[in-house]
Amino acid sequence: MGKKVAVVMTSLFEDSEFTSPADAFKEAGHEVIVIEKEKGKTLEGKHGEKVLVDAAIDDVKPEDFDALLIPGGFSPDLLRDDDRFVDFTKAFMDAKKPVFAICHGPQLLITAKSLEGRKVTGYKSIKVDLEYAGANFVDEEVVVCGDQLVTSRTPADLPAFNRESLALLNK
């Protein structure tokens, strides 16, 4: 049976970091729900990709989903000043549900104070932020921490990111 994957993002997301995993998840029979502040709004990626918002953050609960995807770009930094998205993200980490964060995606996990002692990777510019958040940063294409957290650095890492994210989803 397919799982329900929440995606938290807003405009200025890194296009392929949404489309590539979302397509892979859908092809594997999972449901992908895009969550932002306003349902029905059209988000625009950094390179012009347009994505319709499926649900408003005020209308969803973490317990309604099996996993969380956080695409990179400027989106995670824009979302992390909104406590609703921070709390939503933290709830997945606290419940030990799978979380997939690529590039700048871990910024939301930093603000949720959910990375202490975890092995992660991310975009080079947030390496120091991740270390200050207590994470063990490694420069690898994909890092799987425990049976929960999958992180990658850039769009070039998407094949490995999708492979490991699907492996967790399909458990």
C-alpha cells in the first residue's frame, strides 16, 4: 500500500529537488501532498517549475502522513520563520517518521532543533550551521541516519537521494 508523503515548500524551491523525488515517489505508488500557507496557490520554482499547493498548513496534521520531503532552494529558509512549518517538521522527527531533506532542506531541521547527534549532509553553505546545530556533517552524495533521515547535497545527488528515500518508504 502506498504511503502519504507531505512536502513542505514555498516559491523559490529548487525545481528538480521537488520534481525528481515527487515523480519517483508517485511512480512507486505513493501519494505526494504539497503543503504551503495557502491551498490552491501556484508556487514557482527558481527555474520556472509551477506546482499547485494541495493543502494549507493549518488544515493538516503530521499524524496524517507517513513521511516528509523538504526540497531545497530558498524555500526552506523562507518557511523556517513560520512556527507552523517548524513544528510540523519537528513532529516527524520526534515521531521517528522518515524525513527526506536535500540541499538547503536541512535548514528547517536546524530551526526545529532536530539534528543533535545525527549524521547528515547538505549544501556546502549550510555545513557550519549544521555543525552548530549538533549534527555530524559528512560530505557524501547521500546520508541515511538511522531508519529515519535521508539527506543529500545538491541536484546532482538526486539519483542516490531518491533511491535511499524510496528504500525507507517501501519498508
